[in-house]
Amino acid sequence: MLNISFDIDDTLVCGPQTPAEPFVPFWARRRYAEPVRAGTGGLLRALRERRCRIWLYTSSRRPQRYLHGWFRSAGVRLAGAVNLCEHERTLGCRGPSKFPPAFGIDLHVDDSLGV
């Protein structure tokens, strides 16, 4: 199984100029109101159908429980979520901003040139 992680900010969550999609059902939109890039839901579900394990890897402090709930409400079960706290607990405060191999992640999708 391939472990694929996605960055959130400016990768899955987009700004107002980027086409977005209603990712979560209407009853969850108050809690999970961030706009998600158009095509995200379909892509993640297609990867799951191909037996890929989906992770989130963010340098934000969004709680892991929040991240799991957000994507579960959209019908996407996450294999894991790495936030800044988990990253620093595992790798310390020095070094790269993200290091997917430390979490068994095979492929990381991110908009940042430094990752």
C-alpha cells in the first residue's frame, strides 16, 4: 500500500481565486468551513479505491482530531495526520519543515518549493 500525504494550506485548502468545491455535507460546514480546492474529494476517494492510504501533513497547529473529523465528514478516512506538534515531537524543532519518511509516508504533495 502506498502512503500519500497532502499539505493543507494552499494545497488542499485554497484561496478565493481558486475554484473550490463543497467538500463536506451541509450539516458539517459550520465546523469545517475552509474552502477545499475543486477535485479534492474525487481525487482522494479515487486514491482510496486504489488502496492508497491518505495522510495529511501540515505545519499548522490544527489538532489531529479536528483533521480526522473534517475529512471523515467528507467520506475520506485518513490513515494519519501529522501537524506541527507531532512533527516537532518526532523530529524536534530543527531540520526541515516536513519530513514524510519519518512517518512512513511514501509520497508527499505540497505547494512549497522547500519541501
